Amino acid sequence: MKWLNRLAALVFGLISIGIVKNFLDKYEVVVFNKEDSDEIEEDGESKDIIHLGPENYDNAMDIRGTPTQVCPCGCEVWNVKVIFNESQIASYFLDMECANCGSLATAPTPIDRGMEI
Ligand SMILES: [Zn+2]
């Protein structure tokens, strides 16, 4: 009986090692700090700038008219179409979209400096 228990434990151990080896061959194990988890998307990939935008437009508003730098949602990042010349921004469209909520707003210009925006 003693040898039968040892043999069963050996078989169980070999099967367990095989399962773990098969699991590690099939999947990657990623370990990350929980404090940094907000930078990781659900699919495990870092958020790319191309995908920076609202998940839906449920809270989006159209506040175009008065130039602004900050969206009513508090976000200061905007999606703006620009034209480059000699590696500098030469021109940009005044319509812009909040990167967080998708609200449309009017981009400020140098003429708007000094005005309350
Ligand atoms: Zn916003």
C-alpha cells in the first residue's frame, strides 16, 4: 500500500507538471503593479494615442463659438486637425473634439490671448 501511494503521488506530480508546462507554453503570465493598472487596458495592451478618444458620445456637447482651452468635463486634451510646415504647426482647424468626452469646441488662437477664455 505504501508503494501504491508513492506511485500515485508520482503520477499526480508528473501530470501536474505537464499541465503547468502546457499552460505556460500556451499563455504568457504578466505581472504588474496594481498602482499602474490604470495605464493598462482590459486587453493587456497600453493605451495607444490612436485610440485616445471617448468610448461613447453620450455626454458630448457642442460648445463651439467661444474659444476655450478646457472642456467642461475638465479635460485639457483635444483632438485637432493640424497642418505642418517645416516641422512646426503652420495652421489648425478651429473645430476640435475633447479627447475624453467628445464634446466639440472652438480652439483658441493667438488673437484670443488676453480675452477671458
Ligand atoms: Zn470633455
